[in-house]
Amino acid sequence: MKASVDSKNCWGCGLCEATCPEVFRIESKDDRAHAYAEPTDSTADNVKKAAEECPAKVIEIWD
Ligand code: SF4
């Protein structure tokens, strides 16, 4: 699985970082979320959850 964030349109709410900090973090340079690591078998479920729950719908995941 791969994941990316359309950071320009992220609201900076922090939900994705709280749900899966191994993959997402809010970066201080722009106060927006970025995917800084690729999902693994152990984080894939939380990455999917973050993508589903992102209020701005800006997390994209694909195989
Ligand atoms: S959940 Fe969505 S809107 Fe909130 S910080 Fe993450 S990418 Fe941005």
C-alpha cells in the first residue's frame, strides 16, 4: 500500500497523525499533514481508517 496527502488542501486537524503517527505527521513548516513513511502490514488498517475519516478527504491510498 502507498499513501499520500494532498497537503495543500489539508485542514491541519491532526486526526490522521493521531490515528497513525507512524505514517502521518503535521509538519511545522506549513501546519499541514504529510505522509512521511510508507504504510506497512502493521499500520495499513490505521492508514485506511485515517483516509476514511479525514474530514477534508485529502488522503489517497492505493496498492
Ligand atoms: S485528517 Fe485530513 S484534514 Fe486532518 S490533518 Fe490529516 S490530512 Fe489533514
